[in-house]
Amino acid sequence: MEWTPGKGREAHAESSKVPEDAPVIVTVCRLFPPKDQASWSVPCPHCDRSTPTCRLVVVGQEMIVGYQKQLKELAHELGVTTI
């Protein structure tokens, strides 16, 4: 989904299935191992138990082919839902 500041906020919120009152942690950066987005995913199952509405949103362009897939696989292994 392409994002344009100030446009489509309601549609994105609806399509992302994030509750309106949910705490959201966002990281926006290039997706590649030195940025270590994988370490952000590890605490997610614990957050899910203590704050079930909490969401982690990772936004960025994949810089190394296959890294985004690795992040999605890690999320799946941890039982974290991906969109």
C-alpha cells in the first residue's frame, strides 16, 4: 500500500485492522540486517499477552533481496501476525 501524508488515513486504519485505541510502535527505515528490524519482533509475543491491542508496524524498502521474507518468516515463527 502506498502512503501519502494526510490522505487515506481512515482507509489504511481500516485495512490494517489496527484498533483505534491500540498502542502502535512504528519504525520507518530501510529494511536490511544492520538495522536489525528482527530484534523488534522478538518482544511482540510478550506484548501480545500483556497488551493485546499493541501493534508493531515496520515500514521500509527492502534493500537486500529476501530480507523482508526473512522478517515475515520470523514473525510467523513467533506467532506474530503480519499484514
